[in-house]
Amino acid sequence: MNEYNRQEAALKIRNIAHRGLWDAAVPQNTLDAFRRAWAAGATWIETDFHHTIAGQMVCVHAEGELRAYTGCEKAIAELTPDEVASLRLDPARAIESGLSVPPAMPCDQAPCDGPFRIPFLDEVLATVPPYGTVQAEIKGYSPQYADIFDAAVRAAGLSECNIVVSSFNFEALADFHARKPSYRTLWLVGMSRSSEHDIPAMVARCAAAGIGAFCPGMTVHDRPFTPAEADLVRAAGLSFRVYGVNSPEALKTAASIGAEAFTCNYWRQAFDWAREIDGLELLP
């Protein structure tokens, strides 16, 4: 057992709402998407926070999504406070731009008709229920990031128990951990087919830095992560999680290699996929 509370059964896997519960009607990484996720029964969400040069902590994935939803061509780091406040996210525009968007699904709550905007860190944390966990991906890191993030968590009445800090940027993640060691941390690892990752060395690096979880990708662009590699992660005492589980086939693979949790763009649909996999139970 480690700080991630590994599940008692190998086929109990946590289903994490990636960027909230979003679709063709409600944009990703918005307050509406997060509120919908909590209201639908999610206990974990994943999202992204950038520290801009103006000193703001804003919630948006990357420039591609910013451009698709708003038409804004600026780098996220260069957005001014007025721009963050005034930009509006248009789901129809994102679809027309070619962004892959889950189909709209019936919502148990009142419909979310917008206008949708980019939220700030404190606004996202204000949506989190006492039982909720936010997997917060570091974007646009700075030396001030850890202190600003921690202060916002405290101001929201939350604690480290409500947070897992993740990043593809190992140096940023290790620096955050060194500054705020009480937070759980998770290293996101892209597994593109052209990569020649030295998985044993990467796992050892992760463990040596005190980072608690190793999380490879399972998107269509990623090479499969093998059962033997998953065993290496567990043998190092790390939590083993995966990201990009956006199809029934990917869920079957995640279950077969013993992933403890995964992020999914199709949070509701994943529960239906799991019913077709013998012995698998998803935790919300």
C-alpha cells in the first residue's frame, strides 16, 4: 500500500474525468464542465493550470484548445487579465476547427448554455467538494508556481488530500515536489511509437525524486505499455496509472496491465465499456 491507496482488487480502476465532464455543448476545462462532473458522481477530475507572465493561474490545456474555442492566437502565458476575463469559449467553433469533441449527452442538471470562459485557479478549486480530488497538471511553470498553487488550495479550504500534481515536465514536477513535498505527484510520460524510452531508467528516476506515480500514455499515438513495464513500476513502489483511455479497447488494455486509474474524455461512456469487460469495476 502507498499514499495512493491501491485498490483491493486488480480490476477496480478509478475513472478520472479528464478536463471535467465536457462535450459538444459544454467546453472542456470550464467551471460548467467541472460542476457537471461532480454532480454526475465523479470523485476525481483532471485539469491544467498555467502561470502567466501577468501572474495569473489560468485553467486551459494548451494553445491549440485556446485557439479552437476562442480564435485567440496568443500564447497562454502572454494573456492579460482583461483577455482572460473577456475571452469566450464557443463549442461550435471548436468543432468546426476540427477539435475532437465528445458528443453532447443529456445532463442531469439544468442545461449549461454559456457564455463559457477561462476560469482561474481559485474558481476551479471553489467547485471541489470535500471528498473530491483534482489531478492538476502543471503548465507554464515558474519558480512562483508552487507557492501560488498551495496558497490557493489553502484559501479554498482544501488540503493536499484533495490534490495530485502532475506534469510531463519532469524538472518542473521535481521542483514542485522539492518545494511542497506533502503533495502527491504523478509523472506523465508520452509513449509515442517513435520513442525509445528506457523505461527502467525512467522508473528509477521517478522513484529517486520522490514522485509517487508513473503514468504513461495510451492514446492512438502511443506505443503499448507492456505488462512487464507495468510490473517494473509497481516493483519500484510507485502507483501505476495511465492517461488517454478514450475507447473500449484502451480500457481493456489498461485493465490487462493492472492500471490503478486512468483519465478519460468519455467519463460517462467508460462505465458502459466496463460492463463488457468481465470482472471489471470502475470507481467514479
